[in-house]
Amino acid sequence: MFLDPLLYGFVFLGLFTPGPNVIMLTSSGVRFGFRRTLPHLFGVVIGVGITAAVTAAGVGAIVLASPVLNLVLKLGAGAFILWMAWGHWRASARPRSAADPDEKPLSFLGAVLFQWINPKVWAIAFAASAGYGGGQALWFEAARLGTAFSAVNLGVCLFWTAAGALLTALLSTPAAWKIFLRTMSVLLALTVLMLFR
């Protein structure tokens, strides 16, 4: 069945809970506002769908079957996430109205590509493919899983980006901004632990 409610419920719970995308979109909504974060948001939606589709098509099994490739991807993903967390830590602690105009949110392409090393998305895609497979042809399973992930993730991303944009009103002082950015930085860095459990 293409529209499996159990699959959609599983994907929603997996993607709605905090992970790298949720943390980055909330933070971007705070730092840059809802409209400027839209390319990042749509990149996440498309990238998550692609990742889920290729997992269902068998690429996930290839990665899991190669311990060396698996380790290299984990190390690369961990290094990239820690680099982004460091960027959040060092970001200017100024209210958005006084922020550096040269600072930019993650691009559409950057957000699409990030999903290839996002440990949470891979874990949810593996679990969904294994637990909610429909036993159909690979192309059908890839389309079904990719559609489910992108459709659900659109709502999830809109929610967290809007929540971040609304938080701006509470962050009116440099001290509040610094606390927020440092907290998001630590949370993002902690997501690396998902790679090695």
C-alpha cells in the first residue's frame, strides 16, 4: 500500500524529534528568519526524500555491508556535524536585527547534500525500509518511502523553522542570543553520538 498510515506515523515520530535537521532549522529560523531559511528547509525536504528512496532501493544495505565504508561515512559525518556545531558556537551573539549581513543560512544544495551524512535520517530510513516494506518492486518501494519521508518532513520542517522564527522575540539581548546559540551548538554536537551507538 502506497499510503500506509503506520509508515507515515513512524516517519513523523522519527523526524519530528530533535536531531541535526530540527536543531539546524530552528536555529536558522531564529538567526535568519522564516523566509531566508526556506531554501535550507526545502533542501532538507528533498534530501530526506532522496535518502529514504535510495535506502529502499538497496544503497543502505550496501553501506551496512561494508564496515570500512560505513566507518568512513560515520567519521566524515561526525566531523562535518562538529564543524557546523563549532560555527554555531562562534556565531555572532547579536539579535537578528543587528546581525552580520554576510552571514547566510545553509543553501538548498547544502541541505540536500547534508542528508547523505545525517545519521538520524539514515537510521530512520533503514528502520522504515526494514519494518514497513511493502514487498513491491524496488522502484515502487523507493518511490513510496521517498514520498512518505518528503511529505511528512515538509510539515516537520515548517513547524521547527516557524518555531525558531517566533523565538526571536525572546532573544532580544546579546546574552540571550549567546545562550541560545551555545545551547544549539552543544545539542548539535551531541547528535554525533547517534553515529556510534
